[in-house]
Amino acid sequence: MNKSLALKKKISLFLLLIISFFVFSYLFYFLINGDRGIISYFKINKINQNLDTKLAKLEKSNNYLVDRIDRLKTNSLDLDFLDEKIRENTGFLDSDEVLIKFK
């Protein structure tokens, strides 16, 4: 009887050890490789950095275009910019200007 009880304790301890090992392995695997794991964190962090740089470039481009639009509004018209755009689009020259083209 005593040996039987000791054997039952050893078997239950062994099964508890095996179950806890598999549970720990399962949790550790998903800590590293799961949807919210460490590897996913670094992948998402890299994507976030790439999108931040793309956003900065787009904001810079947007600010440039907003500035050009503001220069052409009637209440804050920049005459030099308007003159530059007219010359660029139509090719007009003043009477005292000479056009030089390079090949």
C-alpha cells in the first residue's frame, strides 16, 4: 500500500511537471511568435517608422502646395509669383527682355 501511494505521488508529480512544461512552452511560443509577440512588435514598429517618414514627406509636400496656393489667392496675391507663373505657362516676355535657349 505504501509503495502504491508513493508511486501515485510520483506519477501525479510527473504528469504535473509534463503539463506545466507544455503550458509554459505554449505561452513562451506565443510570447515570442504570436500576433502580439515580440517579433510582431518589432515588425509593427518598423512599419510605423516607415509610415512616419512617409507622412513627414507628404506633410512637407502638402505645405509646399498650400504655400503656392496661398500666394495666388486674391487677398494675399504675390505679384512676383504670379508673374513667374504667367511667364512659365504662356512664354510671354517683356519688351526689354531677351530669350536665350540652350540645347
